[in-house]
Amino acid sequence: HLDRVAGTQEYLDLAKKFRPDGMESQLVELIISGPNDNAKSDAAELLLQTKNGAEMISALLHSEDQEKASKACQTLGLLGNEPARNLLNKLVQSPDTSFETQKQALVGLAKNGAGQNAILELVTDNQFPSEMRLFAGGLLARSNNENIRERASRLLPQPKQKNAAPLAPIDQLAGMK
């Protein structure tokens, strides 16, 4: 029956309940191309609970296929738990990570307060890549937490306009015509 419902929410519900052997590859597929964000984050959470789950997600994050790596970053950002944050943190810090994957990892971290604090901790500890400072500052400037926005403005200042008003975050500027 599991093979018939592979790739669906029903598969996830059954996998959570019965934990069948060999479910890991199906969970990896769901992380990348699940039917919705809930299914993707449920698959990631379940995979992280398996013996080799963190290694499998790490391999996905370091994939040569940029789209797969980006989708995995987005899913971990949605999940937002400590194991997911740790994986995204390592990506941000790794000099071997492509710029695009680092960017997606930052977007994932910035989706929740704990991830936003993790970004600011990396900056404070001088473990944050300098080429990502402007982008991270822009993401954190839009946090719904005033404390985060204030710390980010001190640690990751954004460029100023002639009238000393801060420029819009870089990702918003890029979208302007």
C-alpha cells in the first residue's frame, strides 16, 4: 500500500506511524517535490529523526543541482527546528558553499526568530561570511521582531541614501525597475 501512496500526505502519515525500512529515499523526494509546504517540512522532520537523515539532507544541501539544494534550504527554513537551523548554519559558514545556496540558507534561517538570532550570533562571533552581510542585513531589517531589527541595524548596517535615510533592502532594490 505504501508504494501506491508514495509522494502524498497519506504516505507521510503512514511513515510516521509505522516507520518502514527504506522510507528515507521517499522522504528525500518529498522534501524536494512534496505536494505542499506542510508535506515538505513533515518529510524533513521525519527524515531528521532517522539514523542517516541529517547526512542525507546534508548531501541534498550540497547537491550540484542548485534547484534541489535551494528547495532543501527552503524546506529546512519552514521547519525551523534546531537540527534544521544547525544544517543551515553550517551552509552559511562553509566557504565551499555556492553563493546561491548560502543565500537560500540565509533566507531559510531568517524565516523565524531563532534563525534570525542564529544569524546575529554568527555575525557577533565573526563567523559570518562578509559577502553575505548586506543580504542578511536586508532580510533582518524586515523582521517582525523590533529587537532583531535594532540589533541587525547595528551589526549589519544597510547603505544610506544622500538624505541619510537607509536604502531599501538589496533584494527589494533588485526587483525595482
